[in-house]
Amino acid sequence: MNQDAGNGGETSVATNGAVPGVPGVPGVSGVPQGDALSLDELVRICAVSREWVVERVEDGLLPAHGLAASRDTAIWRFTSSAIWRTRRMHTLERDFDAVPELAALAADLMEELERLRQRLRAAGLE
């Protein structure tokens, strides 16, 4: 279970990575498709600290658009897939005391596994 400041309580995240209220992730609504999230929106949705996200972005573990242009966090934008990655990395760090680099590697592997499963489904093999 992950805390979500938006509803004042617990928010469950399905094992497939669905994040309630966020576009681009299965079972999600609330933000128009194609909208990029600001740092403050990502922090609020994922219930993590601003400093936690900034550290991961600066270390290259969490992608932010606008980063190459400036170090100004006000212009950073995140895709909906960053929500899944942020929550997964935070959970791994918190629950398993994983270092950020290990959590990022595990998130990479989980993302790749999901892409492969989607390819199998598309080919009718799963």
C-alpha cells in the first residue's frame, strides 16, 4: 500500500502498476492524456518528498523532461510512466532498504518484463 496525500488515506496500487487518477497507466483517470506532470504534482501523487525526487533525477535514476535545458526544478516535467517508476522505486527503497541505484535497476527490469508481456499478449502467445 502507498500513501496518497490526495485522498488522505491509503491507495492501493495493482500489481500491474495501475495508479488511480493518473493517465497513461492502466485503470487511470483524472489528468488529461498527454499532460506532463510538474515536480510538485509528481510529489503529491506519489506521496514522496520533493528532495527524494530531486536526488533521483539529479542522479539519473528518474527521468525528467526539461532537465537538459536547466537545473531549475520548476521546468521539470514528468510523464505518467514516471509515477509508476517513482512509486516502485520508493517502495523498494523503503520496504527492502534498497539503495537508490538498486531500486532503479529493479524498476528497469520490471518495466522490461511488462513490455515483454505486452508483446506476448499482442502476439497471442499469453
